Amino acid sequence: MIRMSLSTVAIRTPGFSGADLANLMNEAAILAGRRGKERITLKEIDDSIDRIVAGMEGTKMTDGRSKILVAYHETGHAICATLTPGHDPVQKVPLVPRGQARGLTW
């Protein structure tokens, strides 16, 4: 069994209220159930945070040129964040469209 650190979840959820955290865990439980799992894992929590903060997953990009441009763009964000003194560490860089965004840098 993998143990999750609450500090790991807290880093990704600044400003979440108790109700927001309850909603997060409910979303994670729904995802775990849909995936046929008996327990919520960090993967479900992580995916739920993305869904709550950035919105539902949009239509996947099929154009190779668009994918490359979005990847370069998000890589630029990640590099700038990494090189900026005092900036929080980059958590992940998904290239999955959500809401108005075509990619994100957390």
C-alpha cells in the first residue's frame, strides 16, 4: 500500500477551504471507482486537482504542429519557473487541454 503525504496534496491546493478539500476527495473517490480501484491513490487526487482547478478535460489535440507548439510554450513556463529564485518547484506539465488552456504548468 502506498501512503500519501498530506503535505504533497497541500502544495498543490493552496487556498482550498475544507469544503474544497472535501470536494477534491469526492472527485478522487469517483475517479477511483470508475477505474475499478478499491482505494484512492495519489493519481486520482492529482487528476481531481487538475479537474477542479483547470476544468474538465477538453478535446485532445490531433494536429502534430499544435502539440509541438504547446509543448514548447509550456516548457518555457517550466524553465522560467525553475530558474526564478524563490519560485515554487514545478509539479507537472500536462499537455492536456482543460478549459481555455491547451496545456498547463503546475
